[in-house]
Amino acid sequence: MKVGIVDTTFSRVDMGRIAEKTLRDELPNAVIIRYTVPGIKDIPVAAKKLLEEKGCEAVITLGWVGKTITDKISYGVASMALQLVQILTNKHIVDVTVHEDEADNPSVLRDIAIDRVTKHSKNLALLLRKGGEGLRPYAGKGLRQGHKDVGPLES
Amino acid sequence: MKVGIVDTTFSRVDMGRIAEKTLRDELPNAVIIRYTVPGIKDIPVAAKKLLEEKGCEAVITLGWVGKTITDKISYGVASMALQLVQILTNKHIVDVTVHEDEADNPSVLRDIAIDRVTKHSKNLALLLRKGGEGLRPYAGKGLRQGHKDVGPLES
Amino acid sequence: MKVGIVDTTFSRVDMGRIAEKTLRDELPNAVIIRYTVPGIKDIPVAAKKLLEEKGCEAVITLGWVGKTITDKISYGVASMALQLVQILTNKHIVDVTVHEDEADNPSVLRDIAIDRVTKHSKNLALLLRKGGEGLRPYAGKGLRQGHKDVGPLES
Amino acid sequence: MKVGIVDTTFSRVDMGRIAEKTLRDELPNAVIIRYTVPGIKDIPVAAKKLLEEKGCEAVITLGWVGKTITDKISYGVASMALQLVQILTNKHIVDVTVHEDEADNPSVLRDIAIDRVTKHSKNLALLLRKGGEGLRPYAGKGLRQGHKDVGPLES
Amino acid sequence: MKVGIVDTTFSRVDMGRIAEKTLRDELPNAVIIRYTVPGIKDIPVAAKKLLEEKGCEAVITLGWVGKTITDKISYGVASMALQLVQILTNKHIVDVTVHEDEADNPSVLRDIAIDRVTKHSKNLALLLRKGGEGLRPYAGKGLRQGHKDVGPLES
């Protein structure tokens, strides 16, 4: 099985390396194919090429998003395009993004990125190994990526 | 007849369980197929796979949306993708979402989720049993899911 | 000729009834097919089914939109999906919506809804009877639906 | 060669007449086909029908956009749909819009409309006569439609 | 190999000239094909024509975006359309935009444009020469176009 990783040179954390390491641990027999692009708007076509031209079964994409309104629009555009690629291919793309407005402290932002990429890489591995049943035990459990889980709302 | 349910691990209420129970009551002969994903952006491809690969006649999706502008953008992206899946398949997907800015009180938010999922599961069952005529008696009646009905505006 | 009407149970005015009555007056030989759904996000696939599965020549859709930012996003999503249906079918869908932020007074809001649905039903009838030439005498005339016409800007 | 014009009854300036006159001056041998619709959300399917059913080589669309957030969303939806039509047909649609928030003074708004439609009709004629090379001498020149050109930024 | 450049007459900097010069330096054997359009909403179909009708392997597009909310919506629309073109063709389009709200000082804005076009032209050349591996050494390095690189977040 081949799994793709798309990351960017815009990102301030080497999220591709973290995703690659986690996916190798979780899916030891998988072939990992990486693709690095400048920024988030370059990600969707790269993901589509990994799925269609390289034969990947699924892709994890690692975007880094600035603070301005223009950055937020670009985020929406890139994420919508990733939806289109998933719909056209019937394959999962886990669309991970870290937003610079999530924390003022660079070290906190870095920790968010590491936690988010690690957990979402595991999510993707579980989807690949067990399909729609793999995450079923955690349905409604208030899991979070980038932060601690918040848990379910008590009745 | 097969009916699909997509829910998430991000949600703080186990909406999939409520939908499954309600659909079993409303459509006792239907086969219910569930699919759990991490978050709302993972829902549309899961819904498409349930319709195309699992043979579902319709799907109910159960999203939980955070409070930030990024969350709102992600909501728009995921909902637009669910529109595309419906348009490509000519099948209904009832796109249920609970937004964390709907209530500060966790218990109120939980009640909103339960009410909304229950009512929309019944809506989907009615669409499946009677098509576009099933909800006709309630057209313009100001029905609400998550809250009490507000009723029609009097002349 | 068949013409479709999609309305919702969320609406607080029975706009489907008004559209049906107006279309029957304007197009006495047309067959009117109605389809009622829960809310605006359920409208586009219903419109597509009316065009493709029921053989409608055109559709009028009647949405009611709440006041929150989430409602506005849902409006954009539903309207975009209605554009896609039109583009895929090359048929007109007149996408009528009433927004709760248009008036605080319920009676005013109701009057807006009635006026808008009536006028847009007539617009659709004219497009069906005369194509792109039917509304030509009114081009640039500042017509409004839901309110009185504002007229052209004088030089 | 056939060229299409789509205008609306919502507009407060008869932009279709201005576009038709300008296109006749610029492309004396072209056949001009007009299509009038109620508002901006009705424009894209009309443009597609002109390109596909009437054999137009290109279209200019003339939208008038209100001041509310709902109007802005509708603008985004209609413009996105016009992008889809262009992408599906590989033909240019010059998407001209006048926004009521561009000027408080009606006479100024009218002048903006006239200037913008005239200049964009000439732009379309140039694209049709000379393709991607026709506007090359003006690349980066800070041309504006609706207002005076602002010119390039000096070094 | 053919590479396309789309620029606009709306831009206040002749970005097409800068991109052409940089691409000629980076890809001396490539044939550069240019296409000038009025504004950003005219870019996507031009890019698609360059890819499909002129046989380009990739395209760089050079948009200039005004300060108003309407301009921001138009940016989102044009960028989304560029995503669609990339997804339909499986080819890269590097979507470069300069926004007038990035700097009040015209000279600073001009410097942003020059830096951004130059660096992104080099990015495109690298993607064309080496595919998804070419930018790998810079993954997560906090590169910026239009400004100095900000570098990775230290642990």
C-alpha cells in the first residue's frame, strides 16, 4: 500500500517529517511518497497526482496558514479543492492545517503542529487499516488534534 | 434498503448512536451502516463511499463545529462538499451540524444536539418512505431542529 | 410542460402554496410538481431530482434563512449548489430566499416573502414562455422582489 | 461570430444597451444575442445557454449587486458559477458587476456603470479579435474599469 | 516544454515581464507563452486554455487584488477556479497574487510584487524540473514570497 504526504516550504514546522515517521510506525509495510510544494494553494493538485499518478491509497496534507483575511480565504479555497479531489477519487485525504492565529507563542504553535500531525497521521492509519469502523469506539468522544481531548459532554 | 450514518470523533455528543436508534425505530427493515471519521472535513468522502461503495440509499451526517472563524470556514467547505456528493449521486444527505457557538452552557448544547439529530433522522426516514410528498403537510410551518418549532408567521 | 417547486418545513410562510397558485395562473397548461424538504441545504438535490427524474423544465426553490453567520454560510452553500444544478442541466432554477434579518417585524417579513415569491414565480413563467427575450423590456429597470421596484437611475 | 450579453431587471442602469452598442462598434460583423434575467444568480445558466445552445463565442455578463451581506454572498456564488461555465466551455465570460456600495451618489454610481461596461465590452472585443496577445501592451498598467486608470507603480 | 504566464491589465506592476525573465533564466529550453487578461476573474479560463489549447505543462498566474470586500470575494472566486483547472488537468498552476492591503506605501507594494513573482517563478521551475522532490530540502523552512523568509520555529 502506498500513502502520500504533501507538505509545504511555507510551514514553520517540518510536519512532513513527523507524518512520515508516524506513518512508518503505524503502517510498517506501507510505501510513503512525499511531495513538497510552496504553499497551501499548491497542495490539492499535488495530492491528486499522488492518488492518480503515483497510486497512493490515501494522502495526508500538511498546511500552514497565516493570520490575514487573505490567508483565511486561501485556506477555504485549498480545503475546498481537497474535498473535490476526495470526491473525484473516493479516497481519504486528511487535511491537516495549523493556523498562525492559534497561538501567539511560537513554542505553543510548534507543539500544536506536532500534536496535530502525529494524531492525524494515526487517524489516517486507522482509516486505512480498518475503514469506517476503526474510529467507531471514539465517536462523540470529543477528541482534539493539536490540543488535549476535551471529552464528551456529560448529561 | 441501506441507510448510512457518518459521525466524528471530534463531536462531544455521541450523535451517531442517537441517529442509529431513531433510524431503526423509523425504518425497521433498513440496514444501517455507520462510518466514523475524525472531523467534519472527513465526512463528505465517507458519505460518498457509503452511497457508492456500500449501496446506501441515503446518508445522515453528524458534524460538530468549533467557534473560530477557521471552524466556520471548515463548516462551509464540508457542507459544500456534501452538496456536491448529493448532486453527483441524486441522493439525499441530511447534513446535521451542531455549532459550539449555539450555547455557552454545555448541557444546553447537548440538548440541542440530541433534539436536532433525532428530528433530522425522522426527516430522513420520511423522505425515504414518502419522497418529496412526505414533508408536504409541514411546508412553511416553521419547524426547527435543535429547538422547539417556531411556527408559521400569522397574517 | 412540467415545472417544479421545492419548499421547506423551516420556512415560516407557506411559500410553496403561493408559488403553485401563481404558476397555475401564469402557466395554465403546466404540470406543477412539488417537493418539500427540511431546510435550504436539502433543496439542491431535490431540485436536481425534479429536473432529471421527474422531467421538469425548470424549478423555483423557496428558501428561508436564519440570522446567524452559520445561516449565511448555509445560504451560500445551498445557492452555490443550485448554480451547479443549473449548469449541469442547462435549465433555470429561480433561487428565491427570504432572510430573517430583512425585517424585525414578522408581518413585514411575511409581506416580503409573499411579494418575492409571487414576482419570481411570474419571472420564471416569463422565462419559460419567452426565453431570454421575455424580460428584455425590463432590463435595467431596477425591479425588486420583496419590495417595491426602485426604478432606473436617472442621468 | 456570435457574442452574448446577459443583463438583469434588477440593475438600475441599462447596461445591456451600452454593451450592445459598444460591441457593435468594436465587432461590426458579430451577431449580438441578448438574454435578460431577473438577478445575478440567474446569470450563469443564461450565459451557459448562450455559449452552448446559441453558439456564442464569448459572453459579457452585467450584474448589479446590493449592499447587504446577503448580496455579497450572492455575488460570490454567481461569480463562482461563471467561472465554472468558463472552465467547462474554455470560452471567456467577462463578468462585469456594479456594487451599490461603490458610491452613495446615484449619479456617480451610474457613471461607474457606464464606464465599466463600455471598457469591459472593449476588453472582450480585443480578446476575441487578438486572443491573449491583444491586451499585452497594457499588462501591469493599472487599468481600471468604472474609474480612471491608476497607472503602474513607479520604481 | 511549454510554460504559460497569465497576467492582467489591472495590475500596477508588470509582473508578467518579471516572470518571463525569471522562467527564461531557470528553464532556458522552455517555450514561454503569455496571455494577458483584464483582471483576476479572467485568469482561470486563460490558464485552462494555455494548458489545453496551447499545450503548456504548467502555468504561473499573476493577480493583483484591490482592498474592498468585493475584491476579496473575487480573489476567492478566482483562486477556487484555478484549483478546479489544476484538478481537471493534473498540472500545477502557481497562483501568485499581490493584495493592495499588504502595504500602504506603493514602493513597498512594488517590492513585494517583484520578490513574490521572482521567487514563485523559481518555485515553478523547480517543480517542473524535479517534481515533488525539488522543494523537499525546504519543507517546513518558513520560506516566504514577497518578504524575507521567516525560518522554522525553533524547539
